[in-house]
Amino acid sequence: MVEPLDGPRTGALPPDLAEVTRDERSLRRFLHGLPGVDQVGLEQRAAGLATRSIKKDAKAWAIDTAIGMVDLTTLEGADTEGKVRALAAKARRPDAEHPDVPPVAAVCVYPDLAATAVAALAGSGVGVASVATAFPSGRSARRVKLDEVALAVSAGASEVDMVIDRGAFLSGRYGQVFEEVQQVKAACGDAHLKVILETGELATYDNVRRASWLALLAGGDFIKTSTGKVSPAATLPVTTLMLQAVRDWRDRTGEPRGVKPAGGIRTTKDAMRYLVAVREVAGPEWLTPALFRFGASSLLGDLLMQRRTQRTGHYAAAHHVAVDA
């Protein structure tokens, strides 16, 4: 006998999608019934997108758009309140000499430092994201994971970045992963939930597609490639596949969801390639921090240097726009 999935159902799902979450067997049938990924075709399309260029008159807009999509992040054991406050100041005003530079989308920290970030960013419009659920491994009891989410939310975090249990997923225990994402989403309250798939550990593109749909079915507001602690992290083919998933989700449900590539995106040229992919694969309506983010703190420094170059014609020295993260 197939045991039903525990936990609350997502009321907004269309009836056909609600049915696939009814029990473990239905969920498995749906996920394994998704079209297989053409690896060669996907990688060729991503390579083609990477060759596209953004024309000079649009590049200034694209750089500012990318700056506004950055989640400025510090997730180190040596993090301090002082470092978080300094990062928050950078998030508010990324280039001290150019106040017209837009603020970043959010600052991302561990749960115990979320309150510090919230206080430092009060009134700025910059969000506070907190990782949770035993980041980066996801290896802990569910009650501990949910307590971590509660800690982040009670501290004022407006976004929570959770990691899925890759061991459960790769073992085919899809219902367990589904329930956990649902329960974390419920624990988030009004905070948005980003579901980290850790695609570098999922081994195949088919698994990335299945994990993306599982996270969307369970209520994730964003699907995120990586923790940044595992290699490979974000890649253009994987991000293209995830953009396809949120596009198809919107087409099927009418509800847009976001994508966040994280890890390994370091240059303005990299960012431009991802923005081209967003526009061409998901659509121009995804070119907003509400639906697309970069989890790449080192990217901000290069974006700021390129922005100065665009406006002055002179290449800025890295120390003028350094990001301590």
C-alpha cells in the first residue's frame, strides 16, 4: 500500500498537479514522466546563448540590472557582526563614489547573524536572506532544520535559502524531500523560500529537471543551483534547464517562480551571458530581482569596475570597488 504524503497540500496547485502530489507513487510517476533532457541539445543551446552579445547602448542597463540582482553573501565560520554590518553598508551603496549605483537585492548570512543584517539594512529596501536546514550539507533531523528556519524568520529574514536532502533525492525518496520543502515553506511564513538543489551532486540533467519540478510543486519561490560549497556550482546549461522549468511552470499554472544560479559567476561577461539566457529561455519578464538572482559576491566588484569603465572610458583599479566577502 502506498502511504500518502504527510503535511499540508499546496492549495494553489491546479487539480492535475495537485493529484501528482497525492502520494509517493503519483509523485514518482510524474517526475519520471517528465521529458528526458537532450544533453547535447541543451549544451549546444547554452553554448549558443554564451556567444550572444549585449550591444553597447544596452550594456549600461544590463550592468545596473545585474548589480540589482546580486545576493551579497558571507557564509564563513569566521563571520562576525562587524563583517555583516560592513557587507550591509556595501549592499546599500555598492560604490561609495557613485551614489547612482543601485543597491543589491539582498544580503545572505547564517541565521545567527540575520538580526544584525536586518538592523543594518533597515529602511534600505535590501532584503535579508538566511541559509537554513543544515546548510550546506542538509544533514540533520527535520526538527533541527525547521528550528533553524524559525530562528531566521524570527530574526527578521525576508528570504530563506534551504538545501534539499540530496541523499534522499538520489535514493528516490521523493516524498520525503517534497514533505520537507513543504514544511520549510510553511515555517517561512511571509518570507520567500529559495530551494537549493546542489546540482553538482545530482549527477544528471534529468535529475536537475526532476528536482526543479519537485521544489516547485512543494512551494519553492525560487529554485537555486548551488550552495557555492560544491564544484561544479552554477553552469549555464544547468541554469538554462532551470529557466525552462520555471517558464513551463508559469505556462502551466500562471504563476511565475524565480531562479538563482550561485557559485562560479565572477565576471561581467559571465553575468551578461546569464542575462541573455534569462531573456531568451524564460522571457524578459524574468529580468527582475523578484525572479532572478546571482549568488556571487565576487561578481559585484567586476560589475562595478565595468560600470565605471562604461561611464568614464578608464578601467578602474580593483581596490576602488573591492568587495569584502
